Amino acid sequence: MKHWIDLLSEFKKNQQPVALITVTKCLGSTPCVVGSRMIITSDKVLHGTIGGGKLEFLATEEAITALRENRIIESSYTLGPEFEQCCGGKVEFIIEPMNQLPELYLFGAGHIGCEVAKILVDTPFKVKLIDTRKDWFKHLKLDESIHCCEVNTDDFKTLRDAVKWGKNCYVLVMTPDHSIDFDIIAMSLQNETKFLGLIGSKTKRVRFNNMLIKDMNIKEGMSNVVCPIGLQVGGDTPKEIAIDIAAQLLKVLYEQ
């Protein structure tokens, strides 16, 4: 069997979410030792063991919860009769979800978009900055951790494929073209996101809401879109607006 570190490295390379269970304390007679580890995939494939039996079954269920909610879980069990084990000891462990960092897909590499990307460097967010303007990124100076992507609006599939949709997906829409903004919002509403935000006024929100309902038959309209974006703390320079938006993203991330 491969070492757990090698396994985690493979899962990370493939961007496959897994949960790592580590036994942190053993009291009395237990079927495992401190440092025992087990890796669980989202479809409940187990690698390693923390002792088997009902303990391992319950730990696996908690691991799936940790993956679904993307949060660390600390747990403990006393191995009495209800576990169909006569050990009588106590096991404590921590469950850590892996490979589920929040991913921000930021459409529009203008002044505010670039500032948002820069501010989120060294935070949990993986940032992908997307723009439809040809050769737009050639003269931009951005941190190497920011992934830049030029897409072609003539092929709408390139917009959709630029995003890895799902529960860790955050989308910000701030292109210079309102028609492109609308297309991206409509597309995003038909896919899974954790956060979907649109830069613009309340008037823009109302206009898009009517278009989504009447033209796209999206009954909920803009009800699942944050617009205007940001915490509205004040300031009107690109950097101040970007700070406002970045703070909102972090607030959503840490309040989950």
C-alpha cells in the first residue's frame, strides 16, 4: 500500500477532494494508535484504517460530512457495548477535508478586477482572471499565483469551460460589456456556484432580472445573484472597491 503522503500528493495532483482522518489521542484499550490515518474519497473509498468496525464506519460518515461542508471536524468515541466492541477505550481524531480550496473565477481584468485578484493573493482563494479582450494580459503585471485566461466570446463554450463549477466555485462578473455580463450571469445560474456576484447598480440588477425571467425563462431571476457586490463600506477608487469586494468573499468563505 502507498504511504498516505504519496496518496495525498496524487489526490492533490488530480484535484480530487478527500478527507484525511488522523487519530490524535487513544485512552485505554483501542484498535488503533495515535497517528493512525485513513483517507476517504467522496464515494467512500477507504485508504488505510483506524481500526475497522463501527468506529471506522462512523468516522467515514463524519468524513463525508466534512467533505460536503468543507470544514474540519474533531470527534471522539468511547468504545463500549454500543460499538459491539469490548475495548472500553476512547479514541479522538480530527478529520480534514483536502483539495477543496475556494476557486474564484473573475470575469473582467479591468482596474477593479485586477485589484481584487491582487488583494486575494496569499488568501485561501485560487484566482482565475478571465477576459475576452485579445492580448489583454500581455502588459499586466500580476502575481504568478493568479491564473490568467483569454476566452473567445464567438464560442460561448469557451466561457462555460473556463469555470470548474461546484460548491467551491465563486464567480464575479465585471466585464466592460453589459451583454457579456448578462450571458455569464445567465450561464452561471444554470450551474452550481457558492457565490455569484455582479458589479453594477440597482438599475442594472432590475434590468437583468427582467431579462432573465422574460427572455431566459429563469424564474428566480436575480434572486441568487449578489448585485451590487461588496460590503458597501465606502470608497470609490478601484482599490477601495476591490477591498470591499474581497472582504465580502472572505466573509462568505469563513461564515460557511
